[in-house]
Amino acid sequence: MPRYEIIIYWSQADEGFIAEVPELPGCSADGKTYKEALANVEIIIQEWIETPKELGRPIPAPRGRLAFA
């Protein structure tokens, strides 16, 4: 799976952690714990990528800040 930047923060309004993937528009998930939010967003990333594949649309490449050689 490509390595996209994930931003995780506490949301007082939602009383949980929010995980967002800025490079994939609309790709986010939540969880009661940091680990739960991370696990949930990893699933959502896979699902997000499946959609443009099925439609024959391009998938944004990771910007490279987190890319490993």
C-alpha cells in the first residue's frame, strides 16, 4: 500500500480522534483511541484507492515526504 501522510488529532466536538489523509480528498476516519483511528483510516485508504481503480481514474501519488527508499 502506498504511504500517504496521515494527520491524527483529538476532536473535542466528536469526543474522539480524527485521522485525515490530505492527499486523498474526503479520506478520513475516526476512533475512540489514536490506534483505532489509525486502523480505521488504513481501511478507508484501501477503499478510497479501489474506487478510482474501478472507474479507471488516476490515483494521487504520495507526495514523498513519507516515502522510504
